[in-house]
Amino acid sequence: MEPGAWGNKTVVTEFILLGLTENIELQPILFAVFLFAYVITVGGNLSILAAIFVESKLHTPMYYFLGNLSLLDIGCITVTVPRMLASCVSQVFLFHLLAGVDCHLLTAMAYDCYLAIRQPLTYSVRMSRDVQGALMAVCCSISFSNALTHTVAVSVLDFCRPNVVNHFYCDLPPLFQLSCSSIHLNGQLLFVGATFMGVVPMIFISVSYAHVAAAVLRIRSAEGRKKAFFTCGSHLTVVCIFYGTGFFSYMRLGSVSASDKDRGIGILITILSPMLNPLIYSLRNPDVQGALKRLLTGKRPPE
């Protein structure tokens, strides 16, 4: 699709992604690094999914949410790292949809952890299969509405030359810098979206873990505290990585004059977090480790 004339302006209908570097010598190295990261991320998350599927012991609410998180991590890195999407707008929609579900799914996992620690006697009733499905439906519905709103809002903007996106995938802040029409409404929508997709979930997660911490401190035995910490430790680590990299990325990319070095900041949220998640859950979880070993050796899980 070529840029066409509209009034006195040249309207841009396609974008060129600069990538991370124009240095020809570095490109093969970066290609190898990102290919390795992509393979590790997809392979690791698929392994988690396979372990949960074949191990009946892992058919619990915690691993139901973990399985969905693995699917989202595969989706996030797939829509950003490989240049598979022809449409920049499609990439914006899919990325914000998947990342949004990720935010709210982490909140649901924090709630699951809260119930497991604070209300163990009623846990199975409060976190039934119907409740799990309802939580996933709410996560997807909110994220779909947010992604669709941003996609429609950015699609009606006028983009004039240059059509070079100073990033390695299409996202809202770099696209705003190329618009020759007012982005005031888009900025407000981005602020509201960031509040509902980032700040509000973070508040719920913080409140959940405050209650969890209070409950853990009341446990007298060291073994009991260790077990309670183990139950939620992996999830808390993932939350810190996801929100830490996300907030840092958008604070930098949202600046008016993003430098060339800022192109690589998007790596934090699109590659680092999805790649580390399966490692965190597998390295610190003997149940997952045992399931993976049995999966690789072909042994049947214990009855």
C-alpha cells in the first residue's frame, strides 16, 4: 500500500520499523540472540503447558491460571519478535489484548494465592471451575475492550511523512510521534487504559499480598511459613518482573524525544518477562519439575 494524497497532506498508510540497530555487523548477533530467546520462551511455556496437561496433580486453580499465563506469554512474544504481521494496527491490537489479559490474570492469580493462604477450608468452593472460568472471561473482556478502543482511536489518526517507526514493533507511543493530527484524546485514553490495566490490578495485587503477609506472620512454625511463602513466591517474582519492566518501558517510550537506545527498552516487557516466567515457575516448583521429568522420560504420573 503506498502513501496517498489527501487534501494538502501526504497520508501515510504503511510504516517502516527501524528495528534495534542499523549496524550490519550487529544484526546477525542480535538475530541469534532473539531467535534463542524466542525458542527458549516458546519451548519453556509449551513445556509448562504439557506438564500441566498430563499431570493430574497439577489440575488445580493455581496451575489453571499458570497454563493461561503460558499461553499469553507465547502470544506476546510471537506478535512482537517475529515480523509476521503485515498490519501495524493488527499488531497494536493483539499486543495490547494479550498484555492486558496478562495484567488481569496476574491479579486473578494473586486472589487465588490469597484464598489458598487465608481461607484454605473454603478454597475449593470459592475457587471452583466456574469461578476460574468467570475470572478468565472477565480478564479477556476488559482487555479486549481496552485493546479495541486504542486500535480504533489510533486508526483514525492522520499520519504524515516520515513513516519510520523508531521501534522494533508497532506500539502506541512511537506511533503518536508520527501523527500530524491531535493526539490529545489518544493520550487521555492511554492514561485511562494504563490506570485500569496497570494501576488498578497492581492495587488489588498489593492488597492481596498484604493480607497474605499478615497471615504468614501469624504462622508459628517455620515449616508452615516456608510452605506459605513457596505457594506465592514464584507468582510474586513474576509480578515484580512484569510490572517493573512494563512501567519502565512505557515511562521511557512515552517521552517526547525517544532516543535510538530506547528501541531496546521494549525488549524488557516483550522478551525478558515471557522468557523468565517458565524458568521461575519450574526452577522453584518441585511439582512442575517432577511433571517435566516424567514427561521427558515417558513415565506415568503416580496415581
